[in-house]
Amino acid sequence: MNTARADNAYMKLVERFPLVPLRDEAQFEEAVRVMKELAYSRASLSTGQADYLLCLYQRCKTFARTSIITVLH
């Protein structure tokens, strides 16, 4: 996504929950809550909101994968 063309809905989501690496379980749980909210209204998401949802999903996936690796070592 070109940030110069980001819509207002996308920017509101970034302000609410920034797209940064998740560092702990509490951030992960909050990210999952935000993803669920967006997923329930997936049919009416703007392009920016859909992009945000995808990026947040990728961060959650990375956190879950690295958390499991950390626990196993």
C-alpha cells in the first residue's frame, strides 16, 4: 500500500493499534481482538482496512511462530 494514498479508516486503525512487532502476550491478544472485529465486517472493509488486517494477521502469525520456538528451546 502506498502510504500517501492511505485512507482515513486505515490511519485510524494504525492510531488505535500501530503495526509494529508484537512483543508480548498482551499485545498479541489485543491484536487478535482487533483482527476479529475487522474480520466480522470483512465484506465492507475499505482497501486500507483490508491491508491493515492482512498486516496485523502477518504480525500475529510471526509472534505465534516465534513464541512457540522460544518455548521449545
